[in-house]
Amino acid sequence: MDTVGAKDLAFRKICTERFILSIGYSLLQQYLLVTIFLLFINFSILHPLNWIVGTVRLLVSFYPWIASVPLAVAVTLHGIVLAKSCLLESRYHSTYFLKLYRNLVQRSVLLFTNGTIGCLTAWLYTRFLRDEYRLLFLSGDQDEVTYLNDRFVYLLMSGVFGGSYYFAREQPNPGAVDFPIILLPKVAQYWNNLSSALSKSMRKSFVGMFLYMCFYYTFSCLFRHRLAAFLGGAKLQDGSTLYSFCNIVMDVRLLVYTWLFSALILSNINLMHVLFRIFLTEPQNFSLETSVFQANDDPLLADALAYKQIPIVQQLAADDLFTVAEAQSNVRRKQLFALTVPGGHPNNWRRVYEVCMKLIGDFTQELEHSIDGIEPKPAPPMVLMGGVLRPTASMDKEYLMKKQYNQNFGIRSLSTPTLTSPNGVNSEQHSAKAHEKAVYKVMSIATALKRIPGYDFLFVESKSSKSYYLLSVQSQLIVKVTQSLVAIASRSLAEDTYGVLQNDLSCIVHTLLELKRVVDKIGSINLDVKRVDRNYIALKGAVKKSLYRFTAAFGPYIKHLVIEPEDLKTLQGFVNFREV
């Protein structure tokens, strides 16, 4: 197998194992939510022992396991779709319309799986209710007549609406994974998110329940008769849609079930994302060195940092590099500073160093290119005691003298139209005018389209969209890489016995200073930093912290390490703790 294929297979194997664990625990989570539902609907304050024993007896019976098979299949398919969305390479979309177009298939499949989970969850929970909420058909006074159960249809449609509505509102980017700052055990992370997810879902479900009531009343007149005809010509309990809706709204038990279904469906979907985040952000130890004497199939840290096809692999590698740099034990750092045998070359460090410098350099270059052409912030007006500074009489006199001078010497303004020649209009002028009219019509149509509300939002690329993408998607990786490089360089004073880093310190400082210059430039232009306030502040703080740490470690040797005079001048502010 080729090297590229082996690396790709190794990285995908790491992600696949985590996806399988996430889907497996998501299936077990369904029985936890069923337990919560049964404890709620069977609640009896007068007979607490019977309440608990009856719920446990129902859970251990064979029926819930068989009834939950369709929901388990839907959850598995949804997990596979989520896994594929997490494996996609992050790309920049210049306009919102282009982003919607390229993600249309993925978003449509996720919407379908969310609606399916909602529908099957509602169907599963209705299996434990009484007949008037559980059965699709109800028998009338005569055995030959069957009626469509509006209450069951209402509950089933509430599941579809809940899964679809909460997907559109709560999950703008399902493939995004945020790595936690402080890593807790997996059990602690899940239980903390479980309590918060249940409480938030119960609050948000009130609004969703009322929205669903409006939706059902609006569209039930369209599908009630068709659904009854499709299901073997069953009759409706109430021919009037308004009367049927009033009966549903006045059923308090039905409204409570609808609210509970919506809360559990929202909790289920959110907790599935929590499980994916818990397992995907679990630390992964990559290999730092390879030996010619023994086969090592573990993926290298440098290769993982450079692997852009799966962003999660890069984030895991950056997190592992940060662990290597900040760990109290220097066992893995010794591997990084070690020389190859045979040969005596610092290949372990060179691989990691080159990849990190390329990541920071490419990010700095793209960020600087993204802010080109953006106007700087206007200077604040000069304010005097009487208010804003206004033109004086001498300024007005100077402007008048310039105007008279231009008129006397025939200097015409560029905005003044030129005189047309007195010659007749020939055929070339006719064709030129016809072409100008056609261009004018096209431009007028384009101008009319631009005046449509929402046109700029959908089809026009914002000046700050590329900067927003870089700061919101890639800055977290750069923050970890930057801090890790400086931490390793600072610890090399005591641990780098072979001096493998001493020739690279000046390049590290120069790269960090270039990144600081671009980051500081963002604060002086009209960029909507509020949209990326968290990531921008984190990046700016990480660069400053790294430079301070470098100068604190190499303060006495700055003049011998830094080559560029401008870099040395900038670093003096950090040495004296007076940076600009």
C-alpha cells in the first residue's frame, strides 16, 4: 500500500472508532430517555413503590426492546450522516447562496433523518399510552365503522415537526466540533450536559408546542381527508377541522404529551451531538519518531498536523502537540529533541517545526490578504470647547482663490463634461450608441435586482466574510500551534541537549511577529469583529502570551537570536513589558 493511502487509512480508522462508540452510546441513550418518559407518565405520589416497580418491570420486558428497533435504525442512520458531515473538509464559501447550494444535499439528508427520529420517537412513546392516544383507528358504536384517531395523528405529526423545527433552529453547523478548554472525564461531561439539555429542552418546548398548534391548524384541513382516504377510507371523527382542532386543544393530557414529546426529542438530538463531541475530542497520542529497526504503523504527529482532509485530525494533533509542550513529564519532549539513529539528524523536530511554520505562515498570509481593500476606521472628529471643528475664514478664502486661479488659466475639472463635436453622427456613432443603450439596460436590470431586499445577503460577498471564516474556523488550530511552539522552545533551554532548536528560534519569532502585525491590523480597520469576538480575542491573546513567554525565557540572549532589526525593536517592548 502506498504511503499516502496508509496515512489516510490510519486517520480515518481513528475517526471511525470514535464514530462507532458515539453511535453505540446514542442507542443506549434512547432507553434512558424512555425511562424518563415512563417515570413521568406513570407518576403516582400515593403509591411510590408500585410506581417504581411497575416502571422497572415494563422496562425489562421484551416489548420495549422490540418497539424501539425502528427508532434504533433511524438513530444509527442519523449517526452515520453526522459522521460523514464531520469528515468533510472545511471550505470557504464566498456568498451565503453558494454555501446553501453546496450544503443542500447534506442539510436535506440531516433534515430528513431528524424528522424521522422525531416521528419514530413519538410513535414509540405512544405505545405506552392508553388506546385513545395509541391507536391509529378507533371503532365506533358499530363494529363495521372505523374512525381516524385525530389525537394519534396529532402526536405523530408533533414528532416530525419537533425534529425538523429544532434541526433548523438549533443546528446551524452540525459538522462543527468545539474542543473543550478543560477536559473532564467522559461520564462527567455527559451528566453535566444531560441536566442542562433536559432543562433547556423543557423550556424551549413551550414555544415549539404553540408553533406546532398553529402549523397543525393551518395544514390539517389539507391532509386529514386525504390521510383518511389513503388508509382504507376510514371516516373522520369530526368533519369540521375547526371543531376537531378545538377538541385537541381542550385535551390537557394531549397537550402535556405533546410538550413532553418535543422536550425529549430535542434532548435526544442535542445529546447525540454531545456524545459525538465527547468521543471526537478525546485526546489521541500520535507518534513522534520512527525507527528503521522496527516497524511503526502509528501515524506521525507531523503528518496529522498537515492532514487537512479531516479537520478533526488536525485539531487532535494540535491538542496532542499542546500536551507534549505543557506536560510536566519530558518523556515525549525528549523524543522530539532526539537525534535519529543512525545518522544523528533532528528529523523528529524538523518534521513538526516545518508543518507548524507552514500552518502559521499560510494563515497569516490568507488573513492579511482577506483584509486588503477594507477601509480603515475614520479618525474621530476634532472637538473643541464649542463643538466640532469647522472651516475657518482663511480656509474659505484659500478655496475661493484656487477656484479663481483654475478659471483664469482654463483648468477644467475632471467631472466637467466635454463638448461634443459639431460633425454629423455617422454609422459608427449609431452602433456605439446602440451598444451603450444595451449596456445601460443590462446595468439598470442589475441595479434593480440589487435593490431587492436580501440580494446582497445572498449573492454578494462581504468584505469581511473571508476574515470571518479564517478567524472562526482556523484560529483555534493556530492558537494551539503557536502556544505549543513557544512552550517547546522555552523548555528547550533545559531539555534540548543537542541544540536542535537554536537555529530555528529567529524564524519562530519572526513568524509570530508577522502574525501579531496582521492581528493588530484587524483592530484598525472597519471589520465586524463582534461576529468573531471570542476567536479574535483568543488569537490576539495567544500571540501576545507566546511573545511574552519567549522573551521571558530568552531575554538575555535576544540580541544574539534575533536577526532582523525591526523584530528586535518590536521585541524590546515585550522585554520591558511595554508592548504596543
